[in-house]
Amino acid sequence: MAWSELHLVPNEYNDEMKKIDESLLQLLTERKSIAKGRRFYPQKEVLQEWSTQFGIEIPQINWLLNSLNENYPVMPNEPGDLEHVMPIMKKTVVGDFAYTLTHAMQHQHSSIVYVEIKLIQLDGHFGNFRPQLQLDVIGNESYRILRNGSKGGGGQTQITFLVTPRLPDNLEGLRFALIPYASPMESPPKEIILDQEVQFDSGKD
């Protein structure tokens, strides 16, 4: 079979699932018609109410609503050539963690924003943490924001976000936030525990 030919992947689709999907598509069409490209987002109290009512975690609700709100311009050749580095240095503390927006790499079409998260009081029993967070930028412009990568360990991590169009060099009037964000289809990372005693023969092979 040629690569260009299409074929159906075997699945268990049925009339019950079809009815649900048709309802979802109808509601999506109605929401887009009402929104007309504007951003609509509920208050925190409403998110908490829905989380309790439907048994869905708030990061997963945020993932869905942000997906529905996406109506951003897509620039060609994202992010383009690097032009300069812009300091941001906005820091806040929530609970036991310090969050810092350090800087943005200003490319031709997009910005890559760096966020550092650090546990303030590190003790010997603390393991790695996995942030379920998305950057939110609020201003006169509509921004498309994608997770661009993360790394860390030992009580600290760094996350980068691709922001399109590029942030202005003057950040006055812009508000930054980190909101709970996780795909409901995301599977927890598989953990393999190695707990068997290992002996190395001291003799020569």
C-alpha cells in the first residue's frame, strides 16, 4: 500500500459514542459562533464547582477551555532568528515554591519565555516534582502559547514557553500568570523501581 493511501485504523466505535461526538461538535460550533474570536474564561469559583461536580481536575478543565479559546495567528517559520534577550525578572512565592519569570529570548516571530520554579526549603526527603502549569499572557494582543520544554530535579525546575506573536520589548500593560494545565489524556509517567540486590564478582572474567 502506498504512503498516500488512507485506511481505517481498527477501533470499537459505536452509535453511543457517535451520539456523544455529534453533541460535542454541535456545542463547539455554538461556542465559536457566540465567541466570535473573543476570549471567554470562567472564574476560579466556577472551575472549582465544575471540578467537584464532574470529578475532573482543574488543570484538565483549563486544558480544554484554553483549547476552545485558541484563535491566534500562526506565524510562518516559528520562532524565527534570535534577535536579542529581554530580561523580565518577575518573582512571586506561592506556598513552598518560588516562581520566577527570568527572561525571554526574542526571536523574529515569537518569544521563548523562561520560568524557574524552586522549592524554598529543601529537605533530604523531597523528590522531583512535575508542574502541570501553562503560561498565560493577558494584554491587548491575543497570544498563542505552547509548552516548549522543561528540565530540572532536586527541588527545582525550568519550563520554557513559545509565545506567538513576539512579546513587545516594553511589557507595560501585560499581565503574566501560570495556570493549572494538563491534558485529560495525559498518562502518568511509567516508574520502574529497581530494588534487587546486585553483586559484582570481584574476580577476573
